[in-house]
Amino acid sequence: MELKKILATRRSVRKYLDRQVEKEVLQRVVDMALSAPSSRNTRSTRLWVVTDKSQLATISQMRDYGAAFVKDAPAAILVMGDKDKSDLWLDNCAITATILQLAAVDEGLASCWVHVNDRPVKREESDGEKADTLLRRELGIPENYGILCAIALGYSDFQPAALPAYEGEERVKWL
């Protein structure tokens, strides 16, 4: 698919068909995502592909807001960075996560970014626990892996609205 079409098509989707995503499709998405550039070519980004329903449920419970839909997604990919490899792991992960979402569109999938880094488990009555702490404990994620986000993936169950045009001068300044 052409990049222009991918960019015009990519939308955040939280409702997926009850259809597994083939392992070969997920592998191609991962391969494309890991071709993303990284600071000083450190390749610090780590991806964990999750298709197990109980683990998807765990990810959906990492926050009491904005993550519940993950339990119904056929897959999610945790985007993490090895902090021992790069002090710019967060930047590297953000680039990889973006490429991952574009690669998903190229493979006919829909996706939604669910932020993890520095987000509380409970938004209204926070007890201080962070989403990454919960995931680290429940999924056995190493301490040196910083967790940026989870990308939910699946075949879309609806046709999202077209992306509106950007607002011009409010977002772009020519000097």
C-alpha cells in the first residue's frame, strides 16, 4: 500500500472482529516495526507480542481508564525499551510504535495505542501504583525494560470516519 493511503487510512480503532490475527501477519508487522531507526543505532526497542486472552485481560486492567477494550482485541504488542542499551529508549520506542501502527494498516489491521509510561492504575483515586509496575509484576517484564505503550491489534469491526484536515496556521508555522 502507498504511504499516502496508509497515513489517510490509519485511525485509532478499539473494536475488533472476533477473528484471530495470523502469526505470519503479526510477524510481518513486527519485522517492519523493528526496521525503525533508533538513536545511535542502539536498537534498544523490545516488542512482546501478546495473543493469550488472560494476558490481554491483564493488559486491559493496567489502568481503570482507556484500556478495557484490549481484552477483546485479538492481539497486543507491548513496546518497551532496554534502558541499559540507550538513555533515549523512550524516543526509540515512540518511533517503533508509530512504524508498527503504519505496518498494521499495510497488513489490513487496525490498531490503537494505549499509553503505559508514567500512567497511574487508578486515575481518580490514585494509590500511587503505576501501570508499568502492574504489568512488570503480572507479566514478568524485566526491570531494565521501560514500557512505553501497548498497541492493540485486530481486524476492524467498523469503518472509522475519515481523518479531518489539519488546522493550518494553528499547527504549522512557516518561517
